Amino acid sequence: MTMDRRDFLKFVIGGAVGTVFTPLPWVTMDEVAKWSQRWAPVAEKGGTSYQYTTCRLCPGGCGIRVRLIEEKRAVKIDGNPDHPLNRGGLCPLGLAGLQYLYGEENRVKTPLKRTGPRGGKDWKPVSWEEALSEIAALLKDLRGKGLPHTVAFLDGEGDGTQAFLVERFLKAYGSPNALRPFRRRDLEEILTQNLHDRRLHFGYDLPGSDYVLSFGAPILEDWENPCWSAAAFREWRKKEGPNRTRFIQIDGYLSTSASLADDWIALRPGTEGILALGLARILIEQGRSPLKAAGLKELQDYLNEQFPLERVARETEVPQATLLRLAKEFSSAQRPLAVWGKGRGEPPITLFEAKAVYLLNLLVGSVNRPGGIYLKESASFQAWSPAPLDETARRGLAHPRLDEAFSSRFPFSGNLEHRFWLNASRKGANPLQVLFLHQVNPVFTIGKSPVLEALEKIPLVVSFSTFLDETSAFSDWILPSPTFLERWDDCVSPPTVPFTLYGLTKPVLPLVHDTMALGDFIIQLARRLGGTLAQAFPFENLETAIRQTAMGLYRSPKGKIVSAGEGQGSPAAPDSFDKFWEQLTHFAAWVQEEVNGEAVKTVQLGSLIRPKGEVGPTAETKDLPYRLIARSLPLLQNGYFPNPPFLTKLLGVEILQGKDLVIQLHPKTAKSLALIEGDRVEIRTPKGKMTARVHLFEGIRQDGILVPLGLGHEAFDATLKGRGANPNPLLEIVEDPATGLFAGRPTPAAVRKI
């Protein structure tokens, strides 16, 4: 057997996924962590018990099992072996979740009110009663003046009952400005609204597919549901012979997913959509598509005119022979599937690219069939009655949203966070008076501009946060939230999963600090405001609100509670709801395993011919000859949650050296710049500069600079603060004219030795 350089790289890098998703190494590391971290959990002597719950550190909704000592000290988190999504697997973040619970230096332990200028360290501890009284008085005053629309809420959790309470509160109060950061599902809903006249999201039957074509999606790294994807990958590799699933990764660098794929198609970053339409052109031209839909002839004419193979090959740098081979393999498979997307925390792709990849599934008949994409409806809260509205609320809701979502300009777009910050930072009508933030850190994830400019113009900023992060430092109140191990919460229909799943999160131990869940605060706040607000929230607390959501599951004719023992399930309709709730709170998951996609009658292929055009990659210039490619990593969080110390210690020298961020360059590029391994360099883009060290990597293009996301914090404890640099403010983010979303693309850059 011979192994060339490319095979060797794939072998070395591919070991990463085995380390991350195989349980045994992490069991060992879990024990080592007790002796190596700044926090040192001392396991008290006593009886051991286990509690089932749902992880809420990402939208994935994995089932977990928490080991407790004397029911008051959590000492270990494992994956729930009977959970239908992760089947006992768990990502590094979930395994390190105890560090959020016991990380004393990072947690906010009591409500804080600012006593000095924003951004400073002058805070005073206050009671929850004082916080509720002052905030309720201000909101009541604004409502009395007819200004409910000047209140906004940016909720980073974005799904489940607690997020539903946020939307319900804003609606009953009279503000249209209930927002959340981008989620993959937002783009899916825009796409299906365009093509099918319905807002739906995708469920991927990854285990059932026999040919997976990934357009830059980090399926085996930091995609939407890493445990679900890793379980599917294991199933692929169990198959042998002609039944073995082929996995093709189209990517601009040799990622972990590319290293484990059967074939890595290296392309020019930012041209994934062009490549997908090139393949679509071949499928139609060669008669490889069974699709019959209105507009197919017009689409073919458009593809023939705009995407001849010569152009596709030139712009993507993928040979025509490879394009023809991929089209033949994809259309010849029994259950082909094309997927798209970026890692969590990375800027989204454009609607153009998403449509192009989805078109491939339409052309080969992979929509709503085994091994393909299932179109799913969003979570339903049928057990809830509509919120009552008074005249003040109706007048307030008639105002336009500050982010311009669902406007005449962006009629299908539901959440436009970047546009919200830009509009809030400008002078003009509809100034915000109050901004609530929950589990978001835009000063870090977006950048100080325009976020700080917007915050300066808002008189009151309230942050519901477990941590004193970069954004909370510029708020007027910090109201600490409990961790997911201390509160009630739930997860409805996790992304990318084809079956319907409900995960319940419950407190597995008492509160460690003086914290309160957002849902409990909202219920108490509504009660103080009175009137229709109080009528909309007739609940004692968040637990009783979640019980109301669970009532919809109880009434469902299908589905079952997941129970222990080889994935067995309890019937979803026991003798009474109380009995159902007792079972649900114990096992913490309900599933409807039957997979059925929503029937769609309209296929508007004409909408693929967009007059606004695609957002392509920016051309390199003599001054900025390279492309900065940002990537998210399983071991490095790039969002609201800070990286746990345990995971930071595991970062390799290709990511962090001492306190220096590490970029990766091709050896030939480094040689042309007189750079060697470990040299310190300055990276410059049109938006700014940062410093880093160099690591040589043959899996990156010679015009590429690979940079990890998640470092460069100015907050948190010594294991994270001041380590590395934050690339987010340097990245070129452009508005997609079709959606209003700010999409990412490779950023022109220069690098020099310092």
C-alpha cells in the first residue's frame, strides 16, 4: 500500500474526529481534569445517583445523564445512551459542562446594578425585588406614554418555551422588536418560502443516505448537531461493498470533515454556489433529473447562459472532468443528499448558495424521501392560547421592526441582527429606550462597531447572563441566569434532525448562586405590569409554563417518552397528564420517530433566477493578495459561551501558542514571505489588523490564511482572557440583497513578519 502526501494529511487530521466523539478518551480526560483545572471539584463521599436532562449549551438538544453525589454535587456528565439523537455520545462542550456550573471566576453570582460609567467595573449587588421593581416601573411608564415599541429583546437561546415567553411578553407589551441572532433555520425558512410558499425547516436523513455531497458543511466538526452527524458517520463506515455510503467534502481547505471523506474536492473558497449550479446544469442537460415542475425550461436556459462549464471550472478551480464525475455519481446514487452550511458561530452563507445546493436535491428527487431532506414545520405551541392585546399593544405592534424583518424590503426574513445593530446606532425616528439581552455577546461575536455605538444611544440596557462577558460590561443591569443544570428549560425540534424530538431540561441540583431563570423573571415582571400582560402569563413560574407546553405532547396521538433500556419508550398518553409529566421529568425526552415531510405543492423554480445576483467572493488585490478563512472548532467556542478551561488546555499548537493566536499558511506561501514555523506576523484586512504566530499546513491553499474563531476575549478568567486574538471584527461581512442577512465570505488579507 502506498500513501501520498494528501493521504497522509487526511490520516493525521482524521484522527481528530475519533478523539472528539469516541467516549473512552473523554472518560479518562474527565478524571484528569479534576486534577488539572483552576476549579477543583472535590467529590464528597456519599451515595451516587443519576439524573436525566437535556444539554442547552447549543441548539443540538442532546440527552445527558448527570452523576450526583448525595444529590447535591454534580461530578460528571455523560451522554444518555437511550436518547434517540446522540445515543450516548456527547461533544467536548457537553462533557465539560460542569465547568460552567462551578467556574467561580466567570459566573455572576447576584443581580448587579451599574454605579459607574459603562464598560467600567463599578457595580453594586442588589436584590431581585429591587431589580424587578425598577424595571417594571420604567416599562409601565413607557407604556403609559404610548411608547411600547421602543423596547427590544435580543434572545440568544431562540427556541423552546423560554424563548416563546419572550416573544409572548413583547407582543402583549406592544413591541414588534423580539429578535434573536441568526440560526440556520432562518435561511431554510426563507428558502422554502421562496420555492414552496411555506416556511419550513430541514431534517436530514444522514444515516439513510448512500451518497452525501457536502458543500463546505463541517459535518464532522462543528455543524448544527455534531453528535447526530458523528453517529451517522459511524453508520456509513459500518457498511461495506456497494452499500457503503460515499461522503464527498467540497471545501477550500483540508478540514477534519475533508480528511475523513472518501473524496475531498478542493475549490476556491466562496464559490460553492457556483459549483452547485454547475452540477445542476449537467443534471438537466444530460437528462439525469426526473423533476417535472413549472419553470424548468427557463431554469435550464438561465443555467446554460450564466453557468457554462468553462465558467464554473474557471471560477471554482475544479476541473470540468471532476464536475462531470460528481454529477454522474450524485444522480446515479439510490439515496443522494446534498448539504450546505457553516460551523456554529460562523457568518451564514447566502440565499443564492443555499438555493443552489437545495436545487440539487430537488433535481434528483431527494426531498421528503429516505436518505434525503425532509421538510418540517416549526415547533407548535398548540396548547397555548393567544396572548390578549389591549389598544396600547396593538398600536405599538403596528410600528415597523428596527431590524426591518418582514418588511416590504425583506418580506421573508425573520431576524436580521446585524441590521438591528446598524439601525439602532443611527439617529432617527423610533429610538430604543430599553434593550434586553439574553445569552448573547455581540461585542465579541460581531465587534465593538456598530454594537457599542448602538448601546451608547439606548438609555437602559439589561443583560440576562450567567457570565460577566464583554457585552454585559456595557449594560446597566446584569441579572444572572442559572446554568442549564440548575433551571427548567426545553428544546423543541433540534436542527438538522429528521424526526420530531422534545428535550426537557430540569434542575438536577439546587441553585449554586442567587440567580433566576429568564422565564421566571418575565412571569414576575408581567404580573407587576398588570392588565393584559398579567393575563397573558397566568403561571406561577417557568416550570408551570413548560408544563403547558408539555400538555401539547400529551394530547398528541403519536410519540412516546424515551425511557431507559435499549431505547424503549413509554406511551405518550398515560392515564393522566400528571403521570405523563412524572415520566417526562424523569427521562427528559419525548420523540415521534415516524419521519414524514410536509407535502409541498408549489415549486417555483423561477425564483432561482434572481435579478439581484449572487454575492461572490471578493477579488484579491496586489495590496491584499490572500484570503482570510475563518473556521469554528469543536474544542473552541465562538459565541455566547466562553471556552471551558478544560477545552482551552486541549488546544493544539496549530491554534494557540502561549497567549498568541496561530494562523495556518501553506509552506510555499510561508517560504515566499520568508516565514518559518512559529514566526510572529501581522494580518491586515480592510477592517483592521491583528497579530499571530505561523503554523505551516499543506492542507490550505497557497492563497489562504486559516484562522480559528473563539479566542481574543477581553473578559472571563485567566484561562481565556487575553489569550489569542479575535478575528471577528476583521472579517468581511456583506449584506445578502435577497435576505438582508449579513453573510460571510473569504476576506482579502495581507500578512507580514513582525
